[in-house]
Amino acid sequence: MLKRFRIVFTLLLVFGLSAALMGDESEITQYFPGALGSYWVYVDQDGNELTRRVVESEEIAEETYHVFDYEPALENSIDYDYHIHPDLYRVGEEGIAFLIGKEAKKALQARFVKEMGTLLKMLKEIAPPGAEAGFNLLYEIEVEAQEQFYMLSTFTTFNEKWDAMRMKAKLTITPDPPQGDPDEAILEFTIVEKGEILGTESVETSAGTFEDCLKVEYRTYTGMAVFPEEAEDEDADPPGESITTLWIAPNVGIVKFHQKAEDILLKTVPIPEIVASRTVKTLELKKYEIAPIDSEGNGSD
């Protein structure tokens, strides 16, 4: 009887905390405060600082979005990460959403351009003497991205996944000069990113120690289709994936960011000499100021 009571009590406690945590818009707002004048200063793994400020609000399609400004401004799209660099966001009944479609498309396209440049360079390095001068690959990249990244969902409890982001990339590669029929290969990538609240943790940063932080993980699941169709290679590595973790403190916002990411295209190349890279990025809150909530800044980081 005592054991059964403990199980029932534990379940009630978990459900109760989940409901209190993600119950409605007012509860979720506290995890992304956005009053006008608020700012956050982060430091990355190399000691570089990134400052984010709430500068205004903007009406888009009858929805109110809060606008962030960044210093320094990003100079290259490949450095853009929608988990930490949203320009526009809103808090609604469904949760916290970042309006990042255009920027995400540019970033993904820049990523494929970089990987294709690396691939071409590696192919020339391993080519037989003289062969590298007479062969090239021409390519075109088409990218689609969901308009909104769903950072948090009010309909989600602990350890329950939700679709946070979807993107697609189509890569058309043509040998130059042509090498026969077929004269081109098409690679289509589908990237689905799912979010999951793993629990709560205490986090130490340069800005202090923050209790009861939501630990949220975003994991990509990447699939690839090749045309003309080829027989599936059971030993082939799947396209590169990424794991991004955010720690979000009540009434403060994001206090810590950690991301591990693999090359997408290079991970699939079946040539031993072509080695995909893995990168690790981190950000930690250094200092911040949350402005008092007023009628213009009532929102949420």
C-alpha cells in the first residue's frame, strides 16, 4: 500500500509541476522577459562578447513581436544561430516563437556553400597528379525553412518532444566537364528539429547562480534522398546532426547555450579521405539587466 501511494504521489507531483510550469501564456512569459530596455551580455568559448537588447515592439500579421538588437552585428550568415540570435519573437498561447525564416535560410545555404567549398578542395588534394586541373563540380543550392522556430511550447510537459523547426535543402551537383549519363546528381536533405524539456537545474555563470533553470534540448534528425536513386548503403553515415541545449532561468531568460554540430553534406561522402568536422559552441551569461515591465515592454529572452 505504501509503495502504491508513493507512485501515485510522484505522478501527481510531476503532473502538477508540469501544469504549473507550462500551464498558460502568463507562466511561460517569465522564461523570456522582454521589457523595453532589457539587455543580456554573453561570452562565448573564445572569450568574445555578444550583447542583446530589447529595442522595440512591432506588429506583424496582427501579432505583437518584440525586437532584439545585437552588438556586434553578425557579418556572415554562417555565424547565425536561431537559438540565440532571434531578431523577432512573440509569446502566445502556443508558447514562445522566434520569427527567423529568412535568416535561417541564409544560414543553412551558407553552411552548404562552405561544405561544398571544403569538399572541392579535398577532392583536388586527393586527385591523381594532373587530374585536379581538368575536373570541377558545379552546384546549385535551394533551401526552405519554417518561418518560426518554436522555442518552448505550452502544450508540452517534461520529457515530451515537440516539433521546433523544419528545413529542407536541395543540392544539384553537375560534373564539369560532363562525365556521361546521368550528368547530374540531386541530393535532398530534410532536417527536423525536435525540442524537449529535460528537467530543471541550477546553473552557475559569470552573472551568478540561477536556480530552477529549464534545461531544454533541441536535436536535429536529418534525412537524405539521392537522385538518380541508388542502392542503400547500410554502412553509410547518416547526414550530420546537431544537439543544442539551452538553460533558461525564470525572470532572466537564456543563461547558458551549448551546441555540438556535425557537417551535413561531408558526413555522407563515402570517401575515407573526406573527413567531416564537428564543432562545439558555447555561450554563458556574463551580465544582464531586466527592465521593469510596462505597457510597451510586456513580453519576454
